[in-house]
Amino acid sequence: MSFITTYCSHCFTRNRLPEEKVDSNAKCGRCKSGLFATTPVNGQEQQFDTLIQSDIPVVVDFWASWCGPCLQFSPVFQQVASGLEPRLRFVKVDTEQQAAIAARYAIRSIPTLMVFKQGKMLAQRSGSLPPSLFKEWLHSFI
């Protein structure tokens, strides 16, 4: 039997579960809430490393409230996240409120998308995408 480790969308506790139990019914061992959410998690400095350590790839959207393309892309990110979670995890990082995370990854343009797995960055892409291209890009990480 093979196991994966991922975070709880509610309390951010790391959970280890059998691969065949990775579905929308999985519960957190600590808070007993559903492990997977239909909305992206708001990434904050104190739990960001926990989030990206997941064995399930984590898609991070670096954005800002004053950025027009970011606001345009936000519903696309939300829509795709609700369709692909738990095969992928989704996190949004506000670069204004979480400047340390943005600096750590040298975010120079927004929106910037990054995909992490087990703490390692697998891919990076800047700019807004339509839903079909966004899904196509993400399918290589599933």
C-alpha cells in the first residue's frame, strides 16, 4: 500500500493517507474536517512551507488586489480549482499581504503561477490564462 502526505485545507495539519483514499471524502486526522476544499486556500507565511510540501502537486497563484489581469484570472483559478481538487491542490498568495513569500520566489510580475510538489518548484508561468489553456497546462502535473 502506498501513502501520500498532504495538508488539511482547514487547520493546515499534515495528513498521511493511503493513495486510494485521496478523494473528496477524506477527513483530517486532527480537526475531522474534509481534507480537500472546493476553494483555493489563502497562503500565508506561517503555513506556506506546509502547503507546498504536499505529495499532491500544489498550484500557487501569486496575485494582488490592484492588478487587473489578476482580478480577471481569479474566477478562472477558482473554477479550475473546484474541478481538479483533490488531484491538484490550489493556493492563492496575495503579494501585498505576503511580501516575504513573494520576495522568496522573486515574484516580479503578476499573476504568476507556480506548481510545487514535496517542496520543490516544478514549473512557473506568468500571465493570465483562459480556462482551457490553464487546464491543459495543469494536466501535465496530475
